[in-house]
Amino acid sequence: MPPVAVIENPAGVTVTESTGEDDRKSSLRVDFLVIGSGISGLSYALEAAEFGKVAVVTKDVAYEGSTHYAQGGISAVIDPNDTAEEHARDTQIAGDFLCDQAAVDVVCAEGKDAVDKLVAFGCEFTRRACGSLHLAREGGHSKHRIVHAADMTGKEIERALLESARAHPNVTFYEHHAARDLLVSEKDPNGASRRCIGAEVIRRSDGAVVTFLACCTLLASGGAGQLFPSTTNPSVSTGDGVAMAVRARADVANMEFYQFHPTSLYTGPGSVAAKKKPNENAFLITEAVRGHGGRLFNHAGERFMSRYDDRLELAPRDVVARAIDCEIKSAAEAGIEARCVYLDVSHLPADDILEHFPGIAAELKERGLDMTSDRIPVVPAAHYLCGGVRTDLDGQTSLDGLFACGETACTGLHGANRLASNSLLEAVVFANRAFRASADRLANDAADLEPLFAAAEEAAAVEEIRRMAVKGSSKGSVLEYDAHPEWAGVMREEVQRVMWSAAGIVRDSDTIARAEEELERLLARCDAEMRTRGECLSSHELRNLITVGLTVVKCAGMRKESRGLHYNVNYPERVESERRPTVLAGVDIDKGEIGAAGDPAAGEDKKVSFTPR
């Protein structure tokens, strides 16, 4: 079986092969399809539900995603002494002046409205005794503007949005459903070319394929932290949305800018902090701890940030992460075994620390540390994808009918490095903007899409019959689709090794070039294994990770300078002529190419093609 089996029908709809079963629907129609159930997906769903039926597809339980684990907060101009212009300036400085100014202005101007909307949905943020919102400060911010719920902001936001969404009669959740690929019509009744009309989704309970058809589809499935061996992201963060968009030939941008959070808890050899389980993800120590007065010390007990930046511990994340990396490597070069640095708040009042960081204090206590008196061992860990599927100011991608929000998207806000707590803000602002554009699209285009939906339903039904005829009466099981084949696990570790070597905190051109070749070979091997051994969730996630990894190293190879999160020892300086987005523009996927040779001319988009499923 080839990597992709497609059925072409007269209406021009391309449907990938289905494994639906005969006692359940092979296709479902909704007005709005949301892939992902974090802050961006749920914010969009709640708005869209006032105008039509919404399906929220999520591959695990709905709360399992990066939003749930976000600690610090959501940045917004609330204080009368703060301004949107100051927030915008801080964002540009943190982004190393690569941020799209229009996106920055929109997000910073609409910040207060975004917070008000979350409060209206039931979010309970930390407040001062007088009742006003308590505002924290984090690295890169010149003012106190971080709205938070103690140190568990994401959990509170997810709780409130989930409760509101589950209570809405127009929102239906499809948990344990994994989106596999987007459905794209190559032509519509009005003659326009290429439009997203939904997605092909696998029901994990039995491995059956369900075709979701929608006027508007939103990718809100988060980032790809699992690309790296150490990440603060949950296990579901495998780049699914970006990979599907790439295979559907939507543009992606700025993929070289992967943010490593400076302070994740170090639990490796020699650490005083105990692991809870062998393969756990890195536990994040929020930026707000440094914003509250936390200090960083190296193995020798020296406070070292003054050697790297006048802002000390409040420098942007890329600066602090590189400083920590340099301290650890410098110690190793001197023959000293130093695997981490230390974050210290022992000079601050214990009651104050416990009041502001109860979640972190409790977690550290379980691991044998008292954060009020012990220094906390920390190292950088993969945290946030600043690039993603390229969108306009309404969240619309280059593929008609497809929107993207949150970490999956590249709106231009973050530039070369995200400012702390701008991610939750961006998610709400752009979810609202994408909803408004989607509502207009539904009102104007719904009737015209009827022939495409009918053709897709027919194709899905035909394919289901064909598959069942091949398989007989046998049905898949959870053990089949949710299995963890050894080959996929081994290959994932290889991908992580390649990515950490080539796209970690410090990079070089030769390693980046070799990584692109290695990832192309791994993608071919993955496709071959899937054809031979069959498909499962692990293989789909692996293929998505390799696809996203390729976009990261391709973008990294295109940038001939060091800027923000991308530091290349062969191009150590910032170059003004390189101050532009790095764009991978999709080409005809039927060509079967993994990439296009040669570098683009200055200012042009590089054409890239990926083999479809």
C-alpha cells in the first residue's frame, strides 16, 4: 500500500482511505470543526457555537494539552500606568525585532478585552485585597502586567472554558479522536482552487476513520515539544496540526525559532530533585519566579547573569537559556561536572513564596525540595514553537477554509522569540478574530459547499465499503491502534537525538544540513514501516514529528544570521537584510518531493513539498 491512498471524484474532492466500520457513521457534518481543546480551540468554539454546530476533536481527554500546564499567566495592559505601546515595545525587543508589527499592535491593544472575555467565561484569577486583578511581572516585561491564577493559570483557564463549552448545546466533544489529515477539495463549484472542507479523524476506540466535514476548520492542536528529548510539553504535543497543514500545502513560517524555557527542573544524574517516573516530561519553574525576585547561580555559587545581560534574570528567555547553556558547557570544558544551574528564592519571605507559588512548592516538596530554603536545580527544556502555520490577522491560513490559532499558528506576534505570557493572550485574541472571519465565511459559503460535502460523503462511504470488503468482518481494537510498536519508539528517540543536536540552543550549519538529510531518510523509513506493519497512533505521531522537524531544520538552514532563538555559530551576528520571516510555501504534493534544492532569493518564499499520507 502506498503512503497515501486517495480517491478522486468528479467534484474534485480528495479523500484519504478510511477504516470506518459498518455500524457507525463514516462521516459527520458540522458548521465549525475545531482540532484541539486548549485555550485557543475552546475560545473559538464558544464563540462559534452561537452561530452553528461545533465539533471539538481532541486525541486525548479534552484537558490534556499545554494550556493545562501553563503556570505564569496571560499578559495584558490592565494597570493605568501601563500602555499598549509599552507592551508592544517589550514584545518587539523580546522577539529580536522580527515580530510583525500589525500583529503586535492588534494583540497588545486587545489584551484587556481578552482577559475580560476569560473572566466572563468563568475564569477566577488572583486578585488583590481591594478586588482588582493582581499583576505579576516576568522576564522581558517593563511593567507588571501578568494576570494569573496563583501559579496554575492554565489549569484555571482550561477548567472554566471546558465547563462553559461542555454546557453549550451546540458544542460536541470527540475525545480520544486523532486527526490524521485535512480534507482538501482541489476545486469548488465557483471555480476557485483548493479549499479545506474538514478532516479525516481516527476514532481511537476501534481505529475507524470518521470524515468530519465543515465550512471552517480550525487547527488549534498545540506545539511539538516531543521533537526534543527534554520538554515541558505533555506527550500529546507532537506537531499534528503543523504537519497536517504542511501535507495540505499550507504555508508555514519561522519554524527555526523553537523556544527553550530557561528553568525546567533538573532531575537527572546527581540532582537533589527526585524523578516521579522514568520518562516524565520536564517540570516547568515559571518565569514568574524570576520575576518575583528569583536569582540564578552556577555550580560555583556565582550569580552569573550579569555577565550576559544588564537585565539579569529578567532578560528574555532566549538570552537566559543561552546563558545557562554557556555556564554548563564552560564548566564541562574546565573539567567540572555541572549538569545544571540553580534558581534561588531563599532570600525572599517564605510565606510570600508559598502564597504566590503554591503549585510549584507542592510539586518540589514531593520531590524532596523546599523552595523556600533550597536552591532549585534547573536546565533549559523545549517549551514553545514560535513559528507555525502562517496566518493573517484573522487567523486565515494560505489554504482557504483553514484557520489556525495558538501554538500551531504563526501570526507574526512572537518574531524570533516569544515574550513571556504572550502565548495565552495571542490564543484568545486570534481565536476571537478567527471566529469572526469564520462566521462570515459560514454565512456566505455554506450553500456553495453542499456539492463538495455530498461528494466527500459518498467517497467516504465507498471507501468504507472497499476497506471492509478487504478486511472481511474483522474490526480494529484499541490494542491495535493504541499499540506502541518498538520500531516507532526507537525511531522517535532517533528523531529527538537529531533535533537536539541540530536545532538545540546553539547550532551550526553543517549539523543542520546533515539533520535535514537524516530526517528525510527517517521519514522515508517511517512511511515504509507504516506500509509494512500497519498504522497506529504512535506511527502517525512519529510521522508528524519528522515532518515538523524537517520544517524546523529547513528554516534554520535558510537563515544566514543569529537572531532570537536561532543562534548559529557560523553566522553569529544579527544581519539587517535577514530581518524577514522564513517562509516555507507548499507546492504540488503529488510530485512526492521532500524538499526543493537551493536557497531562495532574498525576501522570497522557499517552495517545499512533503509526501502526503
